[in-house]
Amino acid sequence: MLTSDLRSQIDRIWDAFWSGGIANPLEVIEQITYLLFLRRLDDLQLLEENKAARLKRPIERRIFPEGKDAKGRPYEELRWSRFKNLAPAEMFAMVGEHVFPFLRTVGGDGSTYAHHMKDARFTIPTPALLAKVVDLLDQVPMEERDTKGDLYEYMLSKIASAGQNGQFRTPRHIIQLMVEMSAPTPRDVICDPASGTCGFLVAAGEYLRARHPEALRDARLKEHFHSGMFHGYDFDNTMLRIGSMNMLLHGVEQPDVRYRDSLAQDHAGEAEKYTLVLANPPFAGSLDETNTAKDLLQVVKTKKTELLFLALFLRLLKPGGRAAVIVPEGVLFGSSTAHKALRKMLVEDQKLEGVVSLPGGVFKPYAGVSTAILLFTKTNSGGTDRVWFYSVEADGWSLDDKRAPLLSEDKLGPVARSSLTPEEQAKNNLPDVLARWRARSESELKRPRSAQSFCVPKADIAAEGYDLSLSRYRQVVEQAIQHRRPEEILTELAKLEAEIQQGMKELGGLLQ
């Protein structure tokens, strides 16, 4: 958890960026990302130096090479530990003229972070602002994974609150719910084909640290965690840089975060490669069919991106692989041939396990569209016996544009740190979603269709043309109406009329 002091420091530096002329929150995050990467490079070099001194051997790997750059500056002076002590004007010149040109060519540690820095641009406008940012970041204890991860998450939350580019961020508590429901394991190979800031991959990593600590004690599992488990694709280079840094600061050393337009390439090398897909892809309407991957069109003939992404998820998953993905509500009941074919495929050919209907305000202020979480397992041989439905009516935050928390922080999210009363549960359904999901093969089978969650047999879904909207199956319990005899009603009306007349007489007497 970040201290209030650190939060206020970040708030001040954020305000300084805005007053300094950088109005795009993504650009603010991007500049901070570059500086954090520079600090990491210095830390890596320091580790190599300490190792060499301890073993009394030459340095095996130099991040900052010996010698000078093209403008005659020793590379040693480009390190964070050196330039942070310079006067603001001198630091500004050093970073702009020497450090960033070096950053664009550095091989670093051979990671995706280094690859994504090749087009880094220095846009901090003034020496005073640079000095302020460097001072703030230098105070962050970078050896503490939780602190630096929380720091970056707090900065990323400002993308959403700033109003621009908020579409890149799925609410963190919704991500956590989906991760908890899909329950990653230490041997999973996880993919988000529209990764953005890598929120799903970060949350999966944090889940594994908390629930499967053995994954970081076993040498093979640890290697898999750091370099084989996490895969994210995006076609925005800024997002790739930010997402990579987000993973790094949450302790994942070598995630596979790469440039890719997931719908517009051939996926022959990616087919059946992953055991878990977590995603909230952008749904931009229609694509030009000529630019769409042919293997996806073989799954479903459509130009609709929301259907093509579902086809992509099925293509990426290994048999036995799971998915927890967000889709717009129209996918659940759309009447086109492609909509129906894809839903039938999920129900008949795969194992569709759950449909969680989310309230329309979850993605405000950017969109009021209703969405749902689909949870399924790829089998290629069916397996759907019944589908579990849940209607989320409150997620812990107001459903207007402000999205203000309705409860204290310890009672928010799917795994609240404090127990909730029935009144509080009505404001945050997510712990209940998780509890009922885990009981979907037991007590949930007995719930009536008038409840907030219930199960529907596959035969009923097939009979409804594979419609997956919860309202199609939910039964509304009518309130009992108490009927009274006509003579009782007439007697009461006569009594009321007499009281009115008496009141009028008394009023007339007062007016005379």
C-alpha cells in the first residue's frame, strides 16, 4: 500500500506535468516510464559491479559500456546515480542530449523493455520539472516490489481519471474478479491479445505470488514465471512500453510483450499455444474483411470485431485451456448468423461455464454500454451441461460518471479484507459472485431462476436459439396483490367523503 505522503508527492508531480504543458496523461506516464527504466539500468550495472567485486573478477556484462558516446560524454556519466546529483539545468542538458540517445540504442538486459525503448523521446519541457520528477522517483524504494508496483498502478489510475485514453484501463476490481474466477496455476501459459497496460497479466502474477508461493521457490517454475508464462500483444507502442514497465515493476523479469495487431495477422504459430486467456479487447465495430486473418474467418464469417476476438481466443487456447473475457452485451443475444453460430459453438463444441452480466456503468465515464464476462473452457468436444448466470447490480463504486467508492477500501473488490454486512453486500456484489461461482456445481444448482444467480441446462439454452442474455432465463416473481371486497371499498369511500364534507363546513365557519 502506498503511503498518503507518497500519493501526495505523485499528485504534485502529476499536477506539475499538466501545468508544465504536458496535457496527455499517456505522455506523462511515458516520460516517467523512461526514467524508471534508466534507474533500473543503473541498478543492473550496480549489481554486476558488486558481483565482480565480491568474486574479484572483471565485470561480466556492462549495461553502460566503457568509453564515450558520440558527443564525447563518458557513458558512466549517463547513469541515474550520476545525473540525479547534477544541477537542474545541467541535468536537463545531460538527459536530453546524451541519456535519451543512449536509451534508444541500449541493448539493456535483452528484455522486451529495452526493445520498446528504441523510439524513446524526451519531452519533459523544463529543467525544474525534470529535477522534481527525478527527486520523487529517487525516493521510491525500488527494491520493494509491492511499493514500486503500487506506485505505477497509482500513476496508471490517473490515465482513467484524466478522461483521455481511459479505454486502455479495465477497472482493477473487475480484472481481479476475472483472475480469481479463472484461478491461474504456476504452469499456466497466459495470454492477453489486447494487453494495453498489462493489467490482466499483472493481476495474474500477483494472484500466483499470493496463492502459489511455491512457484517462486522451485527453479523451473520460477524460470517459467519470469520468462515463459506471460504474453501480451498490442499495436500501440506507447502501451507496449507502459505495459512492459508495469510487468517489470511487479516483479516479472522477462514477459513476452510484443507488437501485434491480433486480428490482422496469420496466427499459425500462435494456435493452441496458451492455457489461459484473460482479455477485454477493444470493440471498434467492423473491420475490412481483406485485412482480417483468414484463420479467424474460417471460425466465424463476420466483420464484427467482438466476434472475431472470440474466434481468436478459441484459436489461441490449447484444448483444456480456459478463458475469462469481457464482451459487449450484444454478443449474448445478437441475431445475425455469425452471432448465433459463435454462441452455438461455445455451447455445443466447447464448455461454456459462466455468464456474468455487468451493470452498464462499469466503464463510465468512457462508455455506458452493458457488458458481460464469459467464462469457458476449450474442449473441441463439447462438455456444456449447464451455464451459470449472475447479474451484478453493484460493483462497489457508483455507476455514474464519477465512479466514487461506495464502501471503505477494505470492503471493496472481489476479495474484501473485511467481511460485508448484507447492506454492504448490496453495494458490492463481487465477493458474492466469487463465492457463488465456486459453488456452481453444488448449492447453485438449487437456486430458483428468480435469484441473482442461477444455472440453466444446455437444452434450455439450445431451445432459445443459444441466446445467452440473463434476462431470457430469469423469472420475475410478481408481488402478491391483496384484493378487497367491493363493499369494503365503498364503505371506506363514504367515510372519506363524510370527513371531507365535515372539514369543509368547519373551514366555512372559520371564514365567516
